[in-house]
Amino acid sequence: MLENSYAIEAHELTKEFPGVVAVNQLSFDVKPGEIFGLVGPDGAGKTTTLRMLAGVLTPNSGFAAVAGFDIVRDPEGVKNNISYMSQRFGLYDDLTVDENIRFYADIFGLSRANRERRASTLLEAAGMSPFGKRFAGKLSGGMKQKLGLVCALIHTPQVILLDEPTNGVDPVSRRDFWGILYSLLGENVAILISTSYLDETERCHRVALLHQGSLLFCDTPAELKKNLHGAVVAVVSREPRRLRDFLTGSEGVSNMVLVGDGLHLVVDDAARRVPELRMRIESANFPFDRIEEVTPTIEDLFVQAVGSESGEG
Amino acid sequence: MNGTAPSVVVSDLVKSFGDFTAVDHISLEAYPGEVFGFLGPNGAGKSTTIRILCGLLRPTSGRATVAGIDVARQPEAVRQKIGYMSQKFSLYNDLRVIENIRFFAGMYSVPEPVLPERADWVLKMAGLEDRRSALTGTLATGWKQRLALGCAVLHRPPILFLDEPTSGVDPISRRNFWELIHLMAAEGVTVFVTTHYMDEAEYCRRLVLLYRGQIVASGSPSELKLEAMKGELLLVECEQVGKALELLQTGPGVLDAAIFGNSIHVVVTRAAEAMPGLTKYLSERSIAVSKMEPISPTLEDVFVSVTSRRGESPEEISVQ
């Protein structure tokens, strides 16, 4: 492997299944020391991409190298240098937490001294140190996911592939989970993580936003949001539905979404439209608490980019 | 909601399993037309409460009424008043769309004469008028989800329970789904949503945060962001993020710190007062700060703040 080369390099990767192009000419790269997110809803092609990069699925066309190994010509080389946590990562319910870790350490051929140190560091970071003697089957969903991660990371690979590891995990465990990932960056590993939570993009260094197998955007979270045309304005009101009907067709407003306690509007120019809208709402005596520009979310960007060609056609 | 009677009343509800108290003296009221969010980590008592409200589980003590009916005394009557939809949709993939509708209509005892009208209403709502004979398994997720919702409300229940209804669904379908939910609420339905996905919580009118069987915070999403968070949030961008995080965790006045990509979120008591001190603290330890500014917390920040200040990880109760 060359010095300073990419840890993952995918070039026009394509995978077709009968009747569907699951991954369509996908290109991106991940550097050592980087957490890269593959983000998109179910059916976006995240799992298929990860399976190809893990060397367990052959692409129809395109090229990819992981840890310097060609995924088609040398899948074994890939497998020996990565850690891959699939959505159905195999934990043994009738083994304890410690026994599961020992099992994976054996598979990866770790020496006793190395494994003990690494296991205790990882368990500590996962907030699971007191649970070594508990059966895996008795763990909650969040804890099971964390144990899966600990097992997958018991050896020190160059590249880590994680397929929706935080699915169904509550926010507090999710933070622990991300804490572990960040702590590994010091070892200069590259981490590729897939998620269907658009808000998790904020935690990655760079993300690829996927939709129906194709790449919509690829950038840092902050740069990504600059792709939104216009700005997002929030109106907090007790009558969001009526307010939306009232504001339909307002000049410069391209999209309106009901949220729990109000309305989010996409406008062309916040500085101009916020005072205009405020005046309209006030002059009609509509009940509202406040109107202000808010930071766009990745979801706002996604909706704008995908537009009417949603996943329902 | 002046003058309207609450459709769900829970007073001092307790449910114990052996020596474990899953629901610990919960009281709340939900009104017609309200989208009410039930938030909490796994094991906080969300599903236990919902199961009690659906008449599936008897409370240990306390009382709950749904649409005026006591759930412990008349569990069968309660079930006619509620609709339930989970993230698994519970549709039959090998039945046609219209067959699923007929099946659920039978389950909910929808009278035969009104069935055609109800079925048409569901098909229209779900946008499935042209696909009534399609096999359910061949539908895209967004459509399936709306069909499941339609089947859950075929009997026009005044109270609807949704369990993590939109996890993994694409954002456009999700927005369409919430559009329907808000439409039903506008017609007077009380909608209970249980979730630990913060983006679903944003769509609720009022939120209750459950932790270890107790209510630890409640309010609208914006109220929670403004009031329930202990302290204020700072965004810090600097060099050597890993080292900076370690330093910040023990920094002056810092309540909590966590990494987000290339930046760090720091919880402090007062943002304005803490900023100069933290900049100095970092620069004295040779970390140059390129940006430090107060930001508004997300619901997730609130959630973590409210639960972690109560001690151990919430996970620890969910495994007993």
C-alpha cells in the first residue's frame, strides 16, 4: 500500500439485481483517520455498497480498492484488513459478554495480552465494563449493538465498515457508540458507516448522500448544507395547518412542512422574506409565537434535491 | 384546549414486574387533536404504558381512561376506541391491498354496509386508488406505511397509537405520512407517538420524556429546547479535536462535551460567560480555536442532558 493513499477508493461502482440498479456508478474515497458516512433512506444502496467493499459481493462494473486491495481480484486481502459489522452481526445469546469477545479474539488470532487490554478499553468506552458476565441474550438492543462493535473492533484493522450500527439504538447509547469510533481515529483507521438517520451526518467528517442507488451529494456536513437553494424559516404557531393554508402561494416560498409546533418554510431570501411574512401573519391576526431563520437540516436538502421524484413512483 | 375534555387521562399509574417498576407514578392528559410524543430510551416504560392504555396489560395501581373508558375495568371496550400501528406495519404481504383492508375491517368489526365507503377512503388517503389489486409486498415503503395507517384507522378510532412509525422511511414519504397524521389530528383524533428518534419527535405537538418509568420533562419541542436543557450549548471548532475534547471535558465550567465531526459541542451554564475563559484555557494548552459560538440545542442534546444528569446510563435499567 502506498504512503498517503486512500483507505477506500470507489470508482463508478455499479451493482444490478434483477429489475433494479441497487448501486449506480458510485464514486467516492475515504482517507485514513476519517469517518465517512453513507447516508440515505432504506433502499438507497447503502448495504449493497458496504457488501461490495467488504469483498462479499461482486460489482457488475466499476472498481474499488479497500486498504489497497482490489475488491474483485483480491477479496481475501480485503477481508484480512478490514472489520465489517453487518446489520445481523453474529453475537451468541447464550455466551456472556466476555465470552463473545474472547470468541472473536480467537477468530482474529489475537494474543492473550493484546486482547485483554483492548477489550477492557473498548468495554470502558461503551459504558459496559460492569456487564462482562451477563449473557448477550439478556442485553438491551443498544447494549447488543455496542457489544457487536466491541467484538468487531477487537483486532486493529485499517478499515472499518459498519452497516447501520445505530439502528434502534437510543440517543445516549448512540453517543457512546460514536465516542468509541472517534477514539479509534488516533490509530489512523478509516471508518465507513451507513445510517438512515439524516441527523447522524453531522457526526461524520464527510458524507455521501444516497438516493435510489445514486450519489446526490458528497461533502462535509457544513459544505453540504450550502447546496440548499435559499434558506429555512421556522414559524412557531398553535395553528400550523391553518397558517400553511394562509401562506400558500406567498412570494418566494417554495416549500412548507408542518412540524410539531409550527411550520418550516423554504424561502429564496430570508432577510427579505422573514419581515414580509411576519407582516402578513400579523396583519391577519394569526396566532404565532415567533418567526426566525433556522439552520437547514440535511433532510431539508434531501427533500429539495429529490423533489417530486420520491421513492414512491 | 379550553373547554374540551381530555381523551386520555392517566393518573398516578404504576406497573411493577416483580421488584422492577416499569411505570412509576405517571400522570398525564392528552386532548382531542393533539399529537402527543412519548420519548425515552429502551426500557424507559414507553411500551408498558402504551400496552396499559390499549387494555393489554393491567396496571398495578393508579388509573387510566381512554375515551372515557377505564382501561383496567373494560379492556375490550377500549380496543374499539383505538388504532395501533407499529414500525413493522403488520400487513400481509401476500394479500392484495384491498384484501388487507377487508381483513383489518373484519378485525375491527367495521359494519359491512359502511365498508365500501371506508375502503375507498383508505385507498384515497394512501394514494392507492389505482393499485387496489396490487400485491401488498410489491408496494414501496411509503405506500405500505400509509396503507398500514389506513388499516389502523378503518374503524375511525378517536385515539391512535403509533410506535416508531417512520424509522428508515425516506424523508419525502415521511413528510407525506406526517401530513396525514396532522390531518387526522385536525379532525380531532388524539395521536400518541412512541419513539426514540428525535426527528420523529419534532413532528409532535407536545412531548413527554420518560426515564426509568418516570416523566422527567414535558413540553412542546421548542419549549423543551429552550427550557429543559441544563445549561447552554457551544460549538467549538479548533485544531487537534481529539485532544481538545479531552481538555474540554475537564475544562472550567464545562458540564459535558461531545465530538461532532470536525467540531465539539460543549454544554456550559452560561454561554456568554464561559466563552472567553474556554478560549484562553485552550490556547494556554496550545490549541488554537478557530470558532466558538452559542448554538441552539437539538432535541437529542436535551434528551441526553435530561437523562444523564440522573446518574447512570439509562441502559442499565433496560437489561433487568
